[in-house]
Amino acid sequence: MEENYEEVVRKWYNKVKPLFQNVLRNRFVNISSDTIEDLYQDACMAVYENIKAGRVSDKTSWSAYIIQIGLNLANKKLRYIANTESLENLFS
């Protein structure tokens, strides 16, 4: 990879954030701004780790990559919440 992985994340962090927020708000209507912010931070950390580990191609579309990671994290979080709430209902 031509650029240092820290530089890549720093470069794309502010560029992709508004699009990321819009995509998540449109996909998950009831999601809070705080949750979106947390997911964005987590997505950027995942990107950083993936670049560092060499799991990202030089030809990566950064905005699509970051957004997809965010969507995956949001879906994972929603599944966790749904499972937790289901378990709580079993013991009520």
C-alpha cells in the first residue's frame, strides 16, 4: 500500500463521515446520533486494523469500504440487542 495506514484513515475520516451518517440514518430509522458516532469510530478502527494487517487492496473504494463495515457493525449490534431483549422477555 502506497500510503501509511494511519494517513489513509486520517485522510478518509472526515470525508466519509457525512455520507456514513446519512446511510445509517436511512437504513436504521430509529438509530441515535450517538450510536452512529460510536459505529463510525468502530468502523474507522476496523479499517485501521485491516490496513495494518494487510487485508485491504490498493484499489479499495474507501467510502464504500468504511460504510459497509459500519453497516455490518450496526447489524451486529441490532442482532445483539434483539437477542438480549428476547432473553429478558423469557425471564419476565
